[in-house]
Amino acid sequence: MIHATDNDSNKVYQPIQAGTLARISAFNQVRNWDQFHNPKDLAISISLEAAELLECFQWSGKDLNAAEKLDHVLEETADVLIYALLLCQKLGVDPDSIINRKLDLNGRKYPVDQAAGSARKYTELDRD
């Protein structure tokens, strides 16, 4: 299992490979699960898996990383990513394109000079 460490935040990761996307698709096709993968149910599944990811951190006290549950955290993160990628496939959109479009939008909402070091929502930033 791949484990993240505290110093991995600056590591450059490879994009999701076409082979991985094909494997996700093949996994579902041989099980005849594509019939269940409509946008509504995939969105619900993303939410449910995200809740399971949150559960890993519930009652973790001072351990904000839930280090003893890292394997479970990674499994649930993979589930969220798989369903999100399936949703992109079902909608016929390129994940890279919509991520970059959202980053551009967030760049306008959260200008560096106003948002750096702040956890405030964009509607709460000082707009001069």
C-alpha cells in the first residue's frame, strides 16, 4: 500500500493514467455495473464514500491525520476518486479540463493578496 508522509505535500504526482481509467471501466463492465452508473447514483455514491472517508477521522482526537487508520483513509479516498472519474466518464467530460477550469475560477475568487493564509470563504475576503 502506498503511504503518504508529512513531507509528501510538495511531491509531484503523476496524473491518472489511461490504463487506470480503462481498468476502472473494465472492472465495472465485466460485472455489468454500468447499468447502475447514472449521474445521480454516481453523485450519491461520491457523497456516501466521502462520508465513509470522514468516518475515519471521527473521534480521532488530537490525531488529525488518523495515522493509525491510514490504510482505511486511502481505500475510502480511492472510492471517492473512482466514483468521481466514473461520473466524468458518464458525463463525457475530461477530469483534467474541469479541474483546471475550477482552479481558474477559484483563482479569481481567492486572489493571493487577499486569501493567502486565510481560511475565510471568498465572500468574506476584503474586496477593495
